[in-house]
Amino acid sequence: MALTPFRPDRPRGGPCIALVVAILSLTACAPPVRPPAFTPREEVPLAGLPTGQAGWPDAAWWRQYGDDQLDRIIDLAMRGSPNMEQAEARYRAAQRAVDSARAELNPQVRGLVSGNHGYNDVTLRGQAPGAAGNAQGFQLSPGSSWSNSGAAGALATWDLDLWGKQKDAVAAAVGQARAAEAERAASATSLQYNVANTYFDWQAQQARLAVARHAVRSAEDYHELVQLRVRGGLDDPTQLDQADGQLAQQRAAVAQLEGAASLDRVQLAALAGVSPAALGDLVPRPLPAVETSLPADARLGLIARRPDIAAARWQIEASAKNIDQARKAYYPDVSLTALGAYLRTYPDLGSGTRTELALGGIGPSIQLPIFSGGRLRAQYEGAQAQLDSAVAQYDGAVVQAAGEVAQGVETLRMLQAQAEQQDRQLDAARSQQRRAGDRRSKGLIDDRDWLRADMQVDQQRDARLQVDARTLSANLSLIHALGGGYHADDLPDLPAKSAGQEATR
């Protein structure tokens, strides 16, 4: 290729202008920004649910019950739960990813030092034609030498990030870290809920055990009376068979409740990451009363109160920044490069000669994505698909949150209605017991009728305790559905919607 000589009369800005035109033409090939395929929800669909004046759960909502045993177990679980350790590890890894992305904005220098000690052995053999055309061979004696060489250099590079591609990478990493932080909070709220729910289930089993053991004593007294009457020939033996079955049923209920209480204790230990013995002695206590109303601003406030919704929102932010980064991959990379090197060689140690070379330079470096074989387009479409997936997951989290809250509210309303009817049945059973006691004191009936009335009261008491336990569990579930005391003040904005999406809202 012929070289064009330099001519002073030719304009010098031609190559620079051509470079600028090439850069602008390449950046124009970047795909246009488009909104996500799905519409991100801006509020939780909770219209129609009853609301009250109750506030949102506090950060340490379980302390409202005034139970030091529960406080101790939750503190133990927060320190030793494997789930919390995993969530903390994921959060730390996400933070290190942010540090790594930020480090790419800084200049870097790479050094090189090398040395070589070599031995050269040269032997030349050949043939030359003779006068008569016959080959006449000749040989040069071998020559050998030793040589040393050494080089040292440094290369400094600094990506100027003119288009903000690396800053987008940092923002995406920050979004992932904030999502991991919210996921850590979600793990904490789930752990606190599971511990409290299991603990109060254990307390409910203890309350039911007290009633069941009383029912066993009544069944034993009833069995003893029937047995005496059968032996005396006053009753048919089938009456004793019925008393045996009734006593066995009551004892089976005690065994079932004791087993359930033991399982609750084992589950508490597993949640806390300790052995059952490390929980210490747990003292039975009455079940606390619950608050069943819903905060007035649940439709809007729930987005900032649910850690899983906050995590999904930060995932959208990270995905949007990944799209920006993928688009800017079409732009040229501009960096500053500086090179310094020094080379010294001793071709022949015996001659004493040496060669030294020093060089250095600094200047800009531009890399242009001229042809990528579809890689850049695939990366951009992949980032866009990730954004669509993140929006879909966010919408799913919002709808799931609404479903959990609505289910919790309706469950509490149902249990309140059941509790009212159960109270009526318990009052009726107690009234029958009082009348049976009066008639027994007057000698109108024997102890069997009174014991049957007493066992009926125990049955209604157990049914009322089951309703209380389910009500408390539903209340804990509602507290968890409302975010469990979590609150985020700085959620990122949702991506802009297209005109078509706005028209369909």
C-alpha cells in the first residue's frame, strides 16, 4: 500500500473529523430504550378490606406480648440461625461485588520484570558444486556463546468511562446489594414470625394439656363409678365398655398434645440453631389477646413495608442499569494508556558488549465495536428479558402480599365469629354443669351425670382454646404479611411505562 507523504497545505483535522464521524455513527447503532413488557404495580390491590386505626407492626413487634421467654428465644435465633447466616453471607458477597465494580473506575498499573540467560550453538553445513559438476562438501566449525537479557516495564491504563457504562455497572451492583439487604430483612422477619408462631403453639398445647389432663381425671372417676356399679350388678357391662373407650380417648388426646408440644420444642431449637436442651425450661403462660384491625394506609404503605417487595423493586433497578450498560457497550471505549519499559541485553558475555533500550509513551486508546457477530444485540436482549422477569416477579410479590393480607384479615373475621359461637356453647355447658351440681347436692342424681357434664365443659374449653390458638396464629401471620416491622424509605422509582401501558390502566 502506497504511503501518502505529508503535505503542509493539507488540512490536519481530516483524520480527527473522520474518527468523530465514525464514533457517532457507531453510537447511533445502539438499540432504542423501550419500557418493560409488563406494567409494574404502584399499589397493592386491597380495596374493599376493612381498615382500622391500628398502626403498622413495630420493628420488635413480639415485645408487645411482654413475654421474656419469647424475647430470649428470638434473640437466640437471630444470633445462631443458619438461615440468617446464609442471608448475611449473601449480603456481604453483594457488597463486595459493589466494591469490585467501583474499583473498575480507578486507574491501574501492571508491572513486568523478566530475565533470560541463554546458550547459543550454531553449526552451518552445506554443499557447493564442483568444476565437473560433482558436489564438493564443506563445513563451518560450530560457534557457541552465552547471553543475558533483562527487561522491566510498567503499563498504566485508565478507562475514562465517558459514556457512564461502568457507572451503570456500579449502580446495578448497588441495586443487587440493596436487594440482598432487603432479602436479609425478609429472612429475619420470617424467622421472627416462625419462632413466635411455634412458641405460642407450644403455649396453646400446654393450655390444652391442662384441660385434657383434667378431663382424664374426670374420665377416670367416671370409669371407677361405672366399674363399681357393674360389679354390684346395677349396670350392664356395656356401660363399662363405653367408659373404657371414653377413658382411652381422653388419654390418647393427652398423648397427642404432649407429642405436639415436644415437636414444637424441637422446632424452636432448630429455628434457633441450638439443641432442645439449650432452650432451657419453658413455663406455660396464658395466650395473649390480639389486635385484628388493618392499618388505614395498607394499600400504599405495604409496598414499603414488605421486604420481599422492596427486594423485587431493587432487582428492577439493577436490571434497568444492566440494560443501560448493555446499550453503552455499542459505544467506543476511551481510555488513557501509559507505557514505560527498559531492556538490556548482553549478546555475548565474552565480548563485553551490551545493548540498552528505554522507551515510554502516553496517549489515548479507543476501542470501537465494529462487528460483534450479534453478541451485543444478544446481551442487550438478555438484559431486557431480565428486566421483564424482574417486573413480573415484582408484580407477583405485590399480588402475593395482597393475598396474604386479605387472607389474614378474612381469617381473623371468621375466627372472631367462631369464637362468639364457641363462647355460647361453653356458657351452655357450664350452665348444665352448675345445674348438675345443684341436683347432685340435693341427691337427685349421682356423680356420673355431674362428671359427664364436667367432661362436656372440658370439651368446650378445649374447643375455645383451639379457636384462641388459631386466632393468635392468624394474627401473627397478618403481622408477617404486613412486613413484620420492616420499612424502606428510599425505594427506587419504577421504570417508565409506555403509552400503551398507560392507556390500559
